[in-house]
Amino acid sequence: MDYSKLDAALAGALDADLDADDASLTVFIHTHETPGAGESARLKELGVNDPAGMRRLFTATLSPRALAALSGEVWIKYIELSGTVQPRPRDGS
């Protein structure tokens, strides 16, 4: 696991759940460049939905094992834990 590519929240969550075989975490995956065919295939193999296209940011729900493999890839820039999105309050309501 390359912890230098993980945000603090993800590193903490992995430390807490690393031994759980069925643990999975929803993350944002940032790449240095738009993934080529090989990188897209690797993302798909690890469970990233729809890794094709001209993007450098992906979301996925991955196991600690998949995160360890992904963090070791040189073309991965950063992986961060996805937070819960809170609804925005309506103005004037």
C-alpha cells in the first residue's frame, strides 16, 4: 500500500478495516493523465465502473486489497475517501 497517495481519512479507514475480508470503501481516484487502454482495463479489472473516456477522476467502491494494488500504480496520482453528501438547504424555505 502506497500511503503517500491516500488522504488521511482513507488511510484511517483502511487501518480500521484492513483485516476485514468483506470491507469495501467508496473512493475518488485521481490519475495523472487520462488513462490509456491499459490503464482503463486495469481500472475496470479492479471494479471501477466505466473507466473509459477523457476523464482523470473516477469513483469506485473497492476492497482494501484492490486499493493496495491501485495505490501502487505509477499513473495513480491520489485516492481519497468519498464523504457523505449532505443536501443543500433551500433558500427561503
